[in-house]
Amino acid sequence: DVKVTQSSRYLVKRTGEKVFLECVQDMDHENMFWYRQDPGLGLRLIYFSYDVKMKEKGDIPEGYSVSREKKERFSLILESASTNQTSMYLCASSWTGRTDTQYFGPGTRLTVL
Amino acid sequence: GQNIDQPTEMTATEGAIVQINCTYQTSGFNGLFWYQQHAGEAPTFLSYNVLDGLEEKGRFSSFLSRSKGYSYLLLKELQMKDSASYLCALNAGNNRKLIWGLGTSLAVNP
């Protein structure tokens, strides 16, 4: 079974803090993704990575950065958290193949006060 | 461009059958996914259709018509635990990224 884990289920931070969200997958997947999910807006792609040290911007990268130093780990960084970054953050991974099926971690509910 | 549409909400009764539709427009097509997402949890993979027709997997079936840009998820013998959001996602061959619909929230009532 594919296992994708995220560092926290719930996180509360203050405006201006630097926030790190970590994601680890154990299936040797090449591709990893960070999404945020908000009511009425669906899943929106923030960044993705198709290899170690490689990254590409998604649809809403502003205010975020990412790091992929090892194949199994993909970190999302909020340099200076703001209240409009309060959201559910979901990490996913996929293997480059015929289907590109994405497997999700449990999600991190981030609240920025 | 690419676009996906699915109804926002649906309601059904326990034991009944429900069909959740998804229509899409795209220039490239590799396949179409259905995911299930319970409230507060992550999406989980249900099905992937590449070719036209119906694919059955237990109580859940998924249908695809590529010429019509149309898919549906059919849920039979509905159970309370089927209350969830159902997400349609398009694999348009877009560099490993998927295009996600906004999801259909299904409420199953006793």
C-alpha cells in the first residue's frame, strides 16, 4: 500500500511566522504535489516536483516555496504566514507511468491567527 | 483550455442508486479519475477510465464517453458511509498534473 504521511494534522500559527509543512512518501514516487483545499474552490495546486531538487509552480505559488532534497520528502514553506493562508493543505505523490494516479496524505489543517 | 463541471450537491436515500455526472472540455486526454473524499479527510482513489464504456468495481461503477466529454460515477445500494464528496479529475497529459473538478457533495439519508 502507498503511504503518504504529513508532519501534522492540525497546526496553529501566528501572522508573520515561518511555517514548514513536511510530506513523506514510501513508494519511491518521482512526483510530489502540494495542494490547498478551500470550500467552494476545490483542490488548487501550489507547487509540484518531478525529481529531487526540481520544482515547478502550480496555479497559486505566491507566498509559498518548496524544497525537495530527498526523493521521499517534499516540504512546503510559508515564509511569512498570513491569515489568508488558513486552509487544508494536502500532499500527494505519483509514479510516472500510464495513469499518473495521485495518492494523498491525510492533510494538515493550518490556522493562521 | 481545460474545464471540468460536476454538480455541487446531491441527495439520495440509503439503499438507492445515484449517478454523479462529470463533463469536461480538453484538447488532450489520457484518462479520467474519480476520487472519494470524506469530510476532513484526504481524497482516496476510486477509479480511472481510459477507454469508453462502463467499469464496475463492487457497488461503484464508472462510465466514460470520450466523444461526448462525459463521465459518471454510479453508486449502488447506497450506505450512510457513502456520504462524501466525489471528485472528478482529468489526466490531460499535462506534465503529470491533474485537472480537478470542484467535487460533488453527496448526502445519503436514512
